[in-house]
Amino acid sequence: MAFLDGLRGGAAAFDSGNTSGSAIELTKRHPTVSLSKEGAVSGNLRVNLSWRMRTSDFGERRPGTGLRGLRGGWRNPLKFFQPDVVQAHTQSMVNVDLDLGCLYELKDGTKGVVQPLGGFLGDLNEPPYLKLSGDDRFGAPSGETMYINLDQ
């Protein structure tokens, strides 16, 4: 399978990017799920990371919107021209690249990592029985997907 990964279009056939009706979404409110309760005992488990930036993260500040809206603007109209307070020691506009990765330990004690950094994309039919679809650096709607072979 590793030989075919380098061919043009090889990854597209592997990663469909569509969510099924049985998709489970992890959120801050519900950050975990029990795979044994869901009946995941065989086959391939698909883990997908997709995200989008909020428009407030990259949009321009407009007068009359948000907390500095009309209420604050009428009392102190010069506040519209003050820059926002910087809350961190980073740039005001940062291109974010979230990566999906996995630390694993096999039954024989072998430990490793599957991640886009360094090109450790794994293999679904050979150890580590994990396969990462690739590195999504531009925020595509399909995101990054990892397949886990539960039969091994």
C-alpha cells in the first residue's frame, strides 16, 4: 500500500471525506466516547479532524458591532480608533494548522507515533495498523482522517 500512496489520486480514493449517519462528534461538553458501548469491535475505525475559523478570528472590526457597539461608541466615539488589546504574545493574525496524530503501543510492546510531521503516515495492513490520509495545511472541508484497523 505504501507504494501506491505516492501515485497521483491514491489518497483521494482512500479518504472520501463524507461523514456517515453514525458519526459521533466530540466537543468540550462531551470529550470522550466508549468504543465498546458503540459496538466497534471489527473493521476500520475512521477518525476525522475538521475545523473552521470563526469569522471573528479573521474579519475586520466594524464600528457598531460587538461589545464596543453603539452603547460604547456614543459615550466615547474615539474608542472605535483604538486597537484591540492583544491577549497573547503572538501575531494578531495567525495561520493555524491543526494536525491529527496518534501515539500507539502494539500488543508486542512496540511504541510509536503516526503524524504528518516527518511523514509518519502509517500503514493500515501492516504494523502499526493505522493510516493517516495526509496533512491538510489549508483547512479543507474534509480535514485530516485517520483509519484504524480494528481487526489486528
